[in-house]
Amino acid sequence: DFLCISLLRGFVQLRYNLGDRTITLQSFQQVSTAGHRWHLLQAGRIGNEGYLELDGINVTQVAQPGMKALDTQTEFFVGGVSSLQLVHPLAAGGDPSGFSGCVREAAVNGRELRLSAAGASGGANVGDCDGTACGYSVCRNNGTCLPQPGGFSCACPWPWAGPSCEVSVHCQHHECGPQALCLPQPAAASYVCACSLGWAGRFCQRKVTFFIAEFAGSSYIKYRDPLYPKRDLQQSRISLNFSTSHPEGLLVWMGEGQDEDDDFLAVGLAGGRLKVVLNLGERISVPLSHGHLPPCCDQRWHLVTVLQNQTCIKVYLDEELVVFEDIDPQRSYTALNYGGICYLGGFELGRRVSLVTGGLFQQGFVGKLKDVVLFQDSRKVQLMEAEGFNVHSGN
């Protein structure tokens, strides 16, 4: 498998192979080589559907039946590799050659790469792009970098401000407390404060405690399991009570949620009914949901318990067994290596549930949640001891 972005005869190409065939996308326009102009490139894939956007012009490859996971066990290379002989001709459209030019603000899956000696694991023959501080420390949000003696400054377009154009003008003089994030509201020329877990009020300056958590759809709790190193990952369990009137939402995601290779156990609502999805390592998400299940978006409290014994899954809804399934009788993968991370209600601010879950769930949870128990622990998860934002008291 591979995924490669390259220049060929002045056109940008995205090529990827998920194990069955090579798919190629090419930009409509050629890259300008005059005037050292910067180009904005976004490319990637969702399943086996690829997309490539160069300077705002998009090319999309319609998905066809076939493989959907990129199975690579290698480092990520920018500009070239240690030996070009390692690059298959199909990946580069012929004999490959190293890139000559400048790259900045590179990000993979929303995580920016530090293209410097401090951020990379290795490299060779890479230098500062223009001999000024603007070669790497560039301005955010399409700001213009201006070299200055001993550094740089940024000319920021509306509505951005700050040393690197990273602050919305609506949040430049906010009154949010130290336990909050300022979220700009451009339509109202104002802002709102997103409170960290345990804080409330308009400016998040009032300390609160609760045992019932209320989620607003843009909320999340991230719990780090202190007993993870001692867990028997072949026999996992999670149970919780929830109440909602919304038919869609992610209740819990046991897993790191950073890479498509990560194991996970997910519980949520789809079409008003309970949906459970499991991935034990084959990069194949197995949904366990059935049309016969009763709707759960009736504002009543419901108890859901999911037990995983190797590849056998049991799901209880209000103490009734509703799913009993062996997802892999061959026992190819049997452990839930979830990294000790458990998300409740959604993911960190700015991470869309539909993207992180690959479309398995459409949005964050809106409703109340309580009594979260992992494995056979006698103690409930102490929600107030976790990390989170925009979670309110549902007591």
C-alpha cells in the first residue's frame, strides 16, 4: 500500500494504492513556477474515495468497490526518501525524483508537522527556504509574513489578529476566565466562552461539581484509564446510563481516535437506535446494530452495557440482551488495545465526530450521561477528574 503526492510535468498528482489497484488524481491547473508563488494543496482519502484540491479547485475520485484501508508500516517522508529506489514507479508516475522547492504548514490528519531539526526524526540537504525568519515561522490564516531584524511580523487579514494571526479579532479582548477557551462568533461580531470541565457561567469563572454530565453536541470528556497497563484487554466491558431526545450522537469511544489503525469500541445512536461498533485491529469496523431495537431518544434513562470476550460481543440495553455475536470465529485479533483513552460525548474541540469516526457516527451527543463503569471496576468513573470542555451539570 502507498499514498504519494508529487509533481509531474507541472501538475500535482495524488496516487494511492490500498492493496487492489492504483488510483490517480491530477490537478486541473499547472503549478506556477514564476515569482516564487505559494500554492495551497489539500489532498487525501476517505475510505477509497480520494480528493485533491489545489488553490481552491477540487478534484474528487468517486469511490468504487474495493479496499478501504491504507495499510502502511513506514515513516512519513516529505520532499524525498533516503533512496529513491525505494519508491515504486506506480507511486510517482514514472522514475521518481526528489522535490526542489519550499514546503510549509504541512499537516497530516489535522496534525501539523514540525519541519525542523527539532520536529523531524531525520533528513538531509534541507535548509531555510528564503534566508529569513519567514522560511519556517509563517503566519496563520493567510497572513503575510514580513521579515524583520531578528524575527518577523505578520500582516493579518480580517478577522485575524495576534503575532501570528492566530487570534480572532472577536476574541482579542475576551473576558473568558483562565479555565476557558474563547470561541469567536463572527455572525454576531462577538464570542462565547467554552468552559473546561468543572467550570460554569458566562465567563467560566464559577466552580461546579456534578455526577450527571449534560452534553450540548459540542462537548466532550476525555478520560485516561489509570489501570490500563493492568487490564486484560481480551475481556473488556463498559456500561453507562444515558438520556436524550436526539436520534444521533456518539456516547462513548474507547480508543485513541488518532489513526485509522487504532483499535476502538464505540457506542452511540444512529436513527434513534443504539449502535455499537468494534475494531480489534483488522482495520475493519464491525457495526452491531439491528432494526428490531427500540428507539432510545425518548428522554428516558437507558442503561447500556457492552461486553467483549475476545471476538464475542454482548450488548445489553436496559438489562435485556439485544446483541450476541462472534465477529470473527477465526480469532485473528482478540484484544481491544484502546490505549487507555475513553472519550465521552465527542472529541476535542475542532475535531468533527463524523470525520474522526469515519462516518460511523454523525455528531456529538446531546443529552445526559451518568454511571460510567469500565471493566469490572467497583468504582464509577469520576467524571470530574477527567479532561473536558463545554460539559454542564445535569444533576
